[in-house]
Amino acid sequence: MLIASLKRLEDTVAAETEALMAHRPIDQEAVNRRKSQSLLELTRLTRGLDPDQLDAPVIDQLLRLRGVLERNQATVGLHLRAVEEISGIVADSLRDAESDGTYSGHVRR
């Protein structure tokens, strides 16, 4: 049961990562809902679980999930930085377009 839950979370996160990398539209609300449900399920399944008593298949699945999560974190971070950069460019462009240069440090021609 625990391995199945870990695999579902891995599949959800991997699908999100692949969609982001392929620049495909994704339903972020649905992805977040599935991730939240998986985390709730894992919380319930691991309540009272002794980490020292995990068997090899569970440890292997946890390691795979860790790799998928690290890749997802890097991909999401890249997209967030791109969004910040684009929003900065747009904000600067709007500011420049609305300004008459009165308070600018340089003279407009």
C-alpha cells in the first residue's frame, strides 16, 4: 500500500515536470490537488512507522521519488525565474511607455 502511494505521487510529479519541460499546458490546480491528496495519504500511511524498519523496496521507491522531486524542483524553479524575468521586462516596458521622462535620470530625445 505504501509503495503504491509513493508511485502515485512519483507519477504525478513526473507528469508535471514533463509537461513543464515540453511547454505543454497543464491544469496546475488539478496537479496540486493530486499532490496534496498523495501527501495526505502518505501522512496517514506512515503514522507510527519506524523508518529503521523500512524494507528495501520501500527505500528504493523513496529514493526514486526523491530524484523525481529534485528534478521537479529544478524545473519549477527555472520556470519561476523565467516568469519573474518576463514580468520585470513587461513592468519596465509599461513604466517606460507611461513616463514622459520628467523624473528620469536621463534625457529623452
